[in-house]
Amino acid sequence: MDCIINVEKEVDNVIGKFSSVQDKTDQILMDLITNLQKLQRDLIFLSTSNQCELSGIQTVIINQNIAKIRDTISQVAMNHREIHGAVSKVGKVLDKNFISNYSHLTSDTFKQEGLNPYLLNQAIIEHFLRQGMLEIGEELMREAKISVPEEKKNPFSELNDILAGLKKHNVKPALEWIKANKEKLGDRHTQLEFKLHRLQFIEYLRQGVHKQKEMIEYARQNFQSFADDHEKEMQSLMGSLVFLKSGIAQSPYSHLLDPINWNEICDIFTRDACSLLGMSVESPLSVTFNAGTIALPALLNLRQVMLQSSVPSVWTTKDELPIPIDLGKNSQYHSIFACPILRQQSNDSNPPMKLICGHVISKDALNKLTIGNKLKCPYCPVEQNPTDARQIQF
Amino acid sequence: MDELDAAKCCKRRLEHLKEYCNPRATETSIKQWKKRRLDRMLVEHFLRSGYYDSAIKLAVHSNIEHLTNIDLFLVSRQVEESLLRKETGQCLAWCHDNKSKLRKIKSPLEFNLRQQEFIEFIRQNKRIEAIKHARKYLSCVEGDQKIDLQHVMGLLAFSPDTEVEPYRTLFEESRWSNLVEQFRQANFKLYQLSPTSVFAITLQSGLSALKTPQCYSKETEKNPDCPVCSDLLNKLAMPLPCSHCSQSRLVCHISGQPLNEHNHPMVLPNGNVYGELSLKQMAIDNGGKIICPRSKEVYDLKDAEKVYVM
């Protein structure tokens, strides 16, 4: 956030300078032009009155004017230089506050050649398909010369049509889709359906007073079945009716008109539809990308530290990132057992073992702690035979 | 006027970035912002990879034209296409426009272009013109370029179908695509753009941060919501390092809920661990019986024992 403010200050500075310089220059030029026009009139007058020689005073005036023009030019040039100073400062602040080159990270942490472009493009295409951006996906297929089998595309094209409808603020195809898939959607359909009806209502609201009758009719027809679960939202919808005449935009209900509602419904719809098709709820690409935006700053910081302490290469184990990265609770998809004794992640050759007291340590730790035929649990006083420990799986 | 536009463009982008830090931002608007960020990076990635039409379509679709450098890349598109048609004119004009900056970053682009022109003359067997061309443009070289130039001059003695190295490689068509690549890099450097795609790097670090050994073990261990377990990303992440973890992070295999003091991990007699809450729910649904989802073995709820993970 700080960096944004810093840069913004400079950019504002530049824009301010631009306009002030522009005003100033305009002013000076206007003055100059009026002066010159006066001079021109004088000269024309002179030439009509048959006086061929210029009087001494007139020569002086002309010379003065010429000098003035020169001054103005140099002044304008100076102002322009001043702007340049400000502009280059923006560049410097930008460099300082944002990172422009990420490439050094690749060479250290990851394999040099990067991601396989063919697979990457396929993943991107799938992302587009499931986002309902069929057209863009197809364009990419064409440009990247990748073909995706028809049967993979088909379920998405229906989705695509519905989303196109939603983009045009038309909820009908979506509602029909819900009706057709009611069984499979289960509990989820009420949530989505109510949201759609709500948006239809808001759409009427947006169109103004003359739709009032339709609105009330629509609400009577469609909202009844949702009354239990969405009482609050419905109240606020009905409340908005009061302000219909004076204009919703100025009322406390103006947030209802926010176009973000429509974007949201597109997302919710895509999500539900994807889960119906047996795919993960969120697009894998966007989840990964968001995880990346969290991981990247940490990795960049790490690199900075490593450079300063001049440790040439700590990445002795290339198969693991050097630091843990916390992506938040929602991004945890697998159990990871790290042995509390050895601080190592378990794997197939070093699985977690449950002692008879219920404590879990890794097999390697178990072997290290065993003396003779006896093992004392590192966490409680229980002594046991190491063969009594059982392998478990999280 | 161009400068003013650029400044305004800067301002708009800053406004966009500020939206994210806006304390009044709701969850929905943050989500939308993140989606736009992804689209933004995708557009940039497409532009870099040369998928210009896709980039434009996506930018228009997501209404982010003002946040991307499409204009910049459209200029380079023209140059690249002309290079692929084996025309050097546009690229040379571009070099001329950015002469001082190119000299500052010591780009050998112009020299390489002239060299290629020379090679083309030889290919067409116009050796006199080639010599004239060399006298005109290739007379002032320095440093490493001298060796290159000597090889190129050596071409005068060979025909295009020669088998002698290094002259054979000099006649190869792939030199033109190399020129395109060189031009791209010079262009990025000139505008201080990162030479690699930010999207790809972010995706890589994301894949790494999410990747666990389980994503590559047996089919039953896979989690349909895990992005790295999905087919394509799974293959993509193959060469990348795994995430690092020195503290156990356990989730219930059934519900995906974290396992902790509120949701105790319970081990079944077959060694599989599940969350207490999921097992209890399953026992209620199945009349006190638990069916292990992995092995399909049937147990009683009281068979499950608590385990303690530090």
C-alpha cells in the first residue's frame, strides 16, 4: 500500500505540473499573439499610408517583440525541462517501489526452462472454458494451435450461453437451467435461484417507476418459497420500493444497483455448474495463481536475505521449497505430517507411526529413540516395545 | 500530450491497485479484483507469447484494456510479423527510433539485422551487393562481434547449400525466429518489462506452494478441490519443488476440515485417520457403523482411537 501512495504522489505531481505548465504556456502565448496582432495592424496601417520607412520607435518595438518571443521560447523550454524532472522521478519511485524483474527467481528456485508451454496453454484453455469464456478459449486454441476434443467442450457451451444471458442482465436461461438440474443441484439451487430472482427484481427496480406493477407481481410470484431462508434480504428489497419514485440511486438502497451483483452471480453460477459437472469448485488455475501471489513475495524476500548474507546456495534439496508458505486455511488440501522430533515431512519410506499411548512420531524418529528393545514415548512416561507401534495414514 | 496520457494511464493503474487495499472493500469486490488481476496477467502472458488476438479478446471481455500494455505490444507485433516475412525494414526503423536507448542497453539487435541482410544477399547470390552492404553498415564493429562478422564474411566463399560449419548454420531459416526473439527481449528491456512472464512465474510459485507428495501418490489420496491434483496442473507441476512444512498440518480426509482440539484425529484399526466430527456424522447416518472411505472396511465408532499429533 505504501508503495502505491508513494508513486501516486509523484504521478499527481506530474499531472499537476503538466496542467500548470500548460496554463502558463497558453497564457504567455496568448499575450504574445495579441501583441503581434497589434504590431501587424500597425504595420498594415503604415503600409497603406505610404510610409515606406519605419520610424525609430517602431523598429525598437519590433526588436522588443522579437526579444520577447525568444524569452518566451526559452521559458517554455525550461518549463518543459521541469516536467522532465518530475517524470523521471516517477520512474525512479516506480523502480524503488515495484519489482520489475522476476526472472532471477526462476533460475534459482525453479528449473530454468520454465513451464511446459503446451500443458500451460491447455490449462489456460480449460480455465477459460469453465469460466464461460468459450470464445476466448477458442481463439487461444487457434493461435496456440491446440485442439481440445469436442466432448470436452460441449458441456461448457451450454454454460456459455447462460452466462452470456446473465451478462445481458437476462436471468431466464439460468433459471431454466436450474429447473432442469434441480435434483442434481440439491441444496445449492435455492441459494442460486433466490439470487437470480433478486437480480431480476433489481433489474426492474433499475428501470424505474413504470415497472412498479411488474415488480410487485414478480415478487408475489417468485419470492414466496424463499421467505424462510432469505427474510432479511427480502425485506431490504421491499424497502427499496419506497424510494422508487424519488430515485434509488440517491437512496440508502443504492448499493442494490451496483453492477458488481451481476458479476457475482456469474461467478456463483459458474461455480455451481462446475461442481455439477464434477469439477473442483474453483478454477484450479485461479486458485494456484492466487496462491502464487502469496508465495511470490515471500520467495522474493528470501532471495534478498540470501543475497545479503552471501549464502551461495542453500537449496541443497531441490525437491522442496526452502521455506514454509502459509496460504491460509482454505488452501490446504492434503494432510501433511511433519515429525515433531525430526521436523521432517513424512513420506512413503518414513511414514507416521502411532505409539500405543496415541502419540504420533515418524518411523525414523522411532528407530532413533529405540534403545535395545525399549522405547519411551517422548511425550509421556509410557514405555513400550517399538514393534507395538502402528503405521497410520492421514 | 503523449506524456500526459502516459501519466493519466499511470494514475488509472494506481487507482486500480488501490482498490485492493481499500478498507471498505467487501469480500465480493476483492474476489472480483483478484479475478481481474488474473485476467490482467493472462493478457500480459498472451501478449508475450504472441497470442495477440486472444489477448485483445480477453482484455475487451474483462474490460481491462486500460490496465494492460496492448498498444505497446501491437507495435511489436507488426515488427515481429515483418521479421517473419523476412523483411528487416520495420525492425530497422524501430531500432532507429530507439537508437539512444538501445545503445545504452548495448543491444546487438541492429548489428544482427544487418548481418542477416548480408546473409540474404549471399543466399540470392548477389555477392557484389553483399560486399557493398557490408562496407556501408558492417564496417564499424567492435569486441565479440568481430568474430561473428568474420564468420559471416567467410560466407562470401561458400554457396548456400554448403555443409561446412559454422557456415551451414548461418544459412539456417531459424535465424529469423531468433531475430524475433532478440527483438522481443530488447523491447522488454527498453520498456523495463520483466523478460519472463509474470503470470508463469506466479503460477510456478503457486504450484510449488500447493504441491504436496500426496498429489502424486495413489488415486485415493487425491482431493478433487486441490488444484495440483487436477490433471493438467498435475503434469505441469511435475518438475517443480514441493511445499515445505515443518509443522504438521492435518485435514480430515472426508470433510476437508482441519484436525485440531475441536475435531480430534481418530485412527481406525486399519491405520487410516479421520476427523472425529466426520466419523460421528457417519455413525449417525449409518446406524453406528463406520465405513472407511478408502478401504471400505466396516467398523464401530468405538473402534476409533484418538491420536495425538504435536
